[in-house]
Amino acid sequence: QGSLAYALDQTLREGHDMHAFGLGTCASLGSRQRYARFTASMYMVYSTMEEQFDMTSGSSSCCATVWGKYGKILRRAPKLKADLMDVLEDRNCENTKDGEIK
């Protein structure tokens, strides 16, 4: 108790219907097409967020401090991109339905 992880866990439990969240997650894994759509969406979110965190480098903000220290282990966009490349049948990520993959 008292940790950030605990507080975030409590917020998720109180603010989200975890049953619906679980069903949505299972549905996104139900087929190759759904997983590709989900992964492309997550890639877009993480790549944008990580680009913004990268831009804080050199500042004295808490984001810059945390991202500077833990960014290498927290970064997810490259792994999501690799997953997406594996999932897409034609291996052409340049023009996915959900957006362009860099």
C-alpha cells in the first residue's frame, strides 16, 4: 500500500469494468486481423507518446527524469512494430488501414 503501482491498480479497478476490459482484450486476440488492428492502434499510441517523451530530453521536468532513466526498458513502439510485421500476412506495413507504420 502507498506505492504508485498500488494506486494505479486501485484506480483501474474503481474506474473500469474489468470484466468488459477482459472481454475486449480477448476479442482483440480472437483473430489475426483483430490482433493486427489492435497492435497497429497500440503502436500509434506508444510511438506518439514516446516521441513526446523523447522531446523532453534535456529539460528539468519529471517526465524527462523518469524517461531518461527508464526509457530504454519502458519503450514499446519498436516491439509493437515487430509484432505487427510478424502478424501482417503481406508484411507491408506502409499502408495499414489504421495508419502508417514508420
